[in-house]
Amino acid sequence: MLLYKTIDGGSSGFGGFGIGAGAVLSLLAGLVMQFSAWTTIGIHRKEHRKYFCTALIWCIAGWLCFIVGGAIAVSDNVSLFDSFTDYNSAVALLYLFSLIFFLAVVGVGHTLWIVYGGMVMLFSSSSSSISSGRPTRNPAQEKADEFLNQVRRRSDEELKTILQHKEDYNERLVRAAKIIMLERISTPDSSVSSGISDSTVTPPAEETSDDKYKAYWPSASNPAPETSSAAMPEQERFQPSSVAKDDSFDAIRESWKTKAKEEDRKTAGVQSVETAAPMVRSSKNGHIVLISILAGVLLAVGGISTYFLWYVPYAKDKDAPRTYVVANNVFLRSSRTAGIESNILRKVPYGTRVITYNKLGDWAEVKVDGQEGVMAAPYLLDSLDFALLDRVWDNNDAKECIESSKCRLAILDYFKKNHLQSGQHAWKFYANPVDQKPNTVFYPRIYNANSKYTDFVFIVGNGLTGNRVLVCYSFDDATEKPIFRFSTGAPQTGFIKNIVNKSGNVRIIFDNNESVNLSL
């Protein structure tokens, strides 16, 4: 299921194979796993910060390798392997570059996931409360529990005294004493289970340390020391109450029974307030997860859109070979039909670099300046052949003098078969302007008088030695393919004035009265 054979068996995919359903399912499963992993990394960022930083550094290094490698790849003047004449050194360097390329690809591939993890981090709260799974306690509730535990250490007699004389104590202490007494009445053995009893509880060593004197408001008959009242907080001081001091414990106990439900409701209300924060936090965490999922979906959609709308065309153009137009003007057509004008998109001049996707017979699928279409494949040369031909022209007149693409391909064929180098200091073709006669080219009919095309005779010279060679080509009537006929030495000066064929003997006459005789 991973791969399937393409119908046309072309060069797409891996050796004519394309991506199948198994690869798509594997990709989707991998995406789900990546989303899950990077969501966890984003929420628990403190626990996974080392991995996140490592992936971030790797991604940056991958992009640097990608940029530097791309700059080297597109450079026409850099060839790193030219300096290695030793085969083993070249292979070692190739393995090194392959490793760097693999690391760069993996690092660049982490870009989208690092962006997604960073987005999750922005929306997540502190990792301590989320990762532990326990809600944080309210500081006010912790202080209330601590105060209640302190009151719970008092004996029953002390609590009875506080409740009987509650007008002498602050409301907070009275309320706590009432809660503790309700606990002990509802569970009579609580003092035993908690290890606290009336006989074991030790009263305060000094009476001034009791909460009564911390909360008591001095009366006229019993003034308290000035320092005690001044040191007490305002909320802890005595507040006048209408309850009499001689209330008995039995009456209070009866009132507790009727007010038990009310106290429970108050306690439940306090607990509901205390647990409100975790509920809000849970809701907040749900919002974070929801936002993370939405961000992941948007990131996935953006990544997929970028992949298909930008990267796929970019990779298609990047991997496609570059070819060059050899004729003066070649038609870029919208369909593979020659001889009509309705499908002509534009004319492409000589030397234009063309992105060539595929060659099918006599036609090639190409892109020229962002415009896609088809062109005649024989008019396209690869970079090496075009560079060899383009250096042949000694001047613009030479290029314009040989306007036909089949004649230009004949010159290229001669240079390639004889392994000649072209250029200013090597072999080159020189000609007078195209309308000037005689010249260094001539179009006789030597071999077949009934041929569709004339023969092609031209002179090439060596820029260093001054030697010149006379070359003759014919062309196939069906395919226009050049057919080599002969090559011979030519005078160092002079242009071709005429070519005469008599009974298989060819005489090439130059304008300086020199001639070359050949026997066919």
C-alpha cells in the first residue's frame, strides 16, 4: 500500500512509483502522534524545556545548512568535488554531505512543530499546577484551617467557657469553638481517636496568652492593660453582643441542634468558594486544550496549504532540469499540435533558460518565465551542450549567419564527436555578416540533388594556432538529423567562393584563388 506504479511509467515519484494509501495513512498517524507529543510539551514546558531547546537549536542549524547548501547548489562557479582527485576522499566527503543534508532536512522538518509547541506554551498556565493534577489551595483557607487546628487543641472546658462567655471573645474564635464542639458532640470518641482529651489537654501556661485576652474589649469594671488592647488587631477586638453572659451550656447545646443545618450550609458555602478556583482552573485548562487543538488544526491547514500551494510547485521547479533554446525563436504552445497558430502562447528567443519537466517524443513540457506550456524537444539543449555551442560563436555575425537550428546542431555534433573545446582561445566559428558574400559557410547540393535540405559546409578555426578545418554535413529529410560527410584542412585565409561537384570530385574554391579538391 505504500507505493503504486504510475500509469505512464514516467519519472515521477521513486523510479516511476508514486505515493500510495499506506503512505498517506502512515503520514496521518504520524501527524496525530506529533500533535499529541507537542501539545504535551507545550503544556508541561518546564519538564520538557531541554527537549524543546534542543529541537529549536536543531531547527535553526537545519535552516542554516539548508540555506548554505542551497547557495552552493545554485552557484555555477563552485564545485566542491573538483579539488578531490582521490576517489576515497571524494566518497568520504559525499557521505559527510549526505549526513549534513539528512540532519538539515530533519531540523527543517521540526519547524512547524516548534511553532505549534510555542503557541501551546503561550496559552498554557503555570506547569506546576497543571502537571501535578492538584488544584492550588487558597492562602486564606490555609490560614483558616491552621487557626481551626489550633482551636481544636483546646479542651472541652475551655471551649465551653468561650461559648458561655462569647461576648468576651471575638466572633472568629467563637465560631471556631462552636464548630469543634459540634464535631465532638456528633462523634463522642473523636477526642480519643485524635489523641486529645480533657485530662490530657494542658491549659495555657499564662492567662495572657489565651485568645480571651487577645480578643477581649476592656469594660469599665475590668480595664485591661493598655498595651494589650493597643497590640490587638481591630477585627480581633471585642464587639458588643446582646447575648447574656450567664447562658448555660445546655441551652447552647440545644441551640446547636437547631442550627446544625445552617452551620453545615455555611461550611458548604465556604468549601464551594474554596473549590471554585480549581473549577475555574479546570475550565481554563479546557480552554487551553481547545485553543491548542484549534491552533494545531490551523497550523496543519496552513502547513498543508503551504505544502501543496508553494512547496510542491517549488520542489517541482527546483528538481526539474534546465534546458536552453538553440533556435532563434521557438514557439511556446498550449498543446502538442504543430502547424497552427491558435495554441501559440509566445516566442522564446535563443539562449533562454527553460524549466523542463518532461520530454515525451518530439515535445517537452516546460515553464518559461512562470508560464507553462509545451515546446519542440529538438530545440532544447542541456546546460553542457548549450555552453559548448554558445562559446563557438566568435561574434554576433557568426551566430546570425547560421540561423537554422539544424545547422547549429550540426556544428555541435562535430565538436562533440571530435572532442573539441570551444572558446576564444580554442576552436570557434567566425563569419562575415549574413548578407555578405563570400563567407565561411556555403549551402551546396553535393550528395543528393533531390534532397529536401541542402548540404551544409562551414569553416572553424583555432584561435591559438590559426589552423582552419573545412567541414561538411547533410541532413535527414524526415528527422532533420545532421549526417557527417567529411572534414579536411582549409587555407588559413580566405572565404568559400564556390563548390563544384564533377563526377564525384568536389572542388572547394576560395576567394583568394586557393582551392581544396576532394574525392567522394
